[in-house]
Amino acid sequence: MRTIALDSSQQFATPQSSTFSVDSSSGFFNQAMEVYKIGKSLTDRQLEIANFWDCNPFNVNTSGHMLFATKKLSPGGHWINITKICCIKSSATLVKSAAAYLYTAIALYDGFIACWYVKYRDNLIRPETFINANIDAHWKPLLQTPPFPEYPSGHSVISTAAAIILTGFFGENFSFADDTEVPYGLPVRHFKSFMAAANEAANSRFYGGIHFKDAIINGQKLGKEIGDYIVKKIPLSVNIQ
């Protein structure tokens, strides 16, 4: 797949993931222990955050011999709905709304491509697999582990990139009520800015037990580079009203 605004999927030099190690004194093992410990002591707020940003479009359910999938919204779809919420709240014109959707979609699209390049470059193990093999064979994460490499966090990349775009359109302190997950039985969450929402989305993957901290931190860094580059390459017109 070709990128739209980025020159290539490899444009930004994302650091290598932490070196795999089963040595209990290693940085990698310590990151796994962080995931393991937080998963056993989640607060109500952390549980709500993890579930709100789960955005698993194909949640697998099993009961005896029966296996079926619950279809829900994707991570990209969540940010497109946030775009809709903010266009409505700000009474944006048709032209401004179309531009907001376009730029956000480009950030999401290029963000996923750049993220997936690094995922398969490093091909890092997920917390669940590592923890089950080296710490606790019976541990399960709150969220279902996705069937692709761990590093970096896709939520961190695309949420940060989208937040930068939306901040450009609506401002740094644009507050909004996110009702995206209400159809799936989850409550509305309120945010004071797009970056606040993006930071919560990124950290939700740590609470959910499916990402190490490195994947979140470096995912946010990559997302910022992508968002900033798109705004620079295709400047947001101040005349869009």
C-alpha cells in the first residue's frame, strides 16, 4: 500500500524495540512485569479507559464448541466519529467538515502504514505470550491480544497523529464529549483536548495488557512526527470556515 502524505512507510526513524530477554534483571523482563502487575490491580477508572478504547472490530467469543465474533468499531473509526462530534459541536461548514475528515483520514491511513512497517520490522512478542511463558502461565490480559506484532502501539501512533490534525482545525483546548462507544454499552467520556484523548487512548493499551510501555512511548513519538509532517506538507488553510 502506498502512503498519501508520507514519502514512504519508513520515513521516520522509529527506534528498535527493547531487546528480548528472559533474564529477570533485564529491561524487557521488567517491562513485562509492569504489564503483569498493572493487570492484577486495575482501578475502576483504568478498567473503563481500557474498555472504552478497546476498539476491537472482531472480538472473538467462545462458549463450549461455539465460536463467534462480536463486531465493533475499529480504532480509525473511533477517531472519524470524534471528527464528526467536533464538526457538529463547532457548527463547522460543509467545506471545513470535509477538510477535517480528509486530513484526519490521511493521518490515520499513513499512520497505520508506518506503524505496520515497524511492527513487522521488529516482530516483537506480545505481553500475554511472554508472561504466560516466563512469569505466570495462567495470566490473561483484560483485552484480547491482537494477532499481529506488538511494537509499536497502533493506538498510540494513529491517535496522536489524528489529535494533531484535529487540534489544527479546532484548537488546543477544544473540549468534547465522546459518545463513540455508547452503542456498545459503554458510557460517554469527556475530554478537554484532542491530545488528552490521544494520551488516554495510548495508555489504554497498557491497562488492557496488550502493550509494553516502550510501544506506547515510541508509538506516540511516531504519531507526532506523522501528524506534524502532514500539517507541514499540506498546510491547514486558515481560510477554511
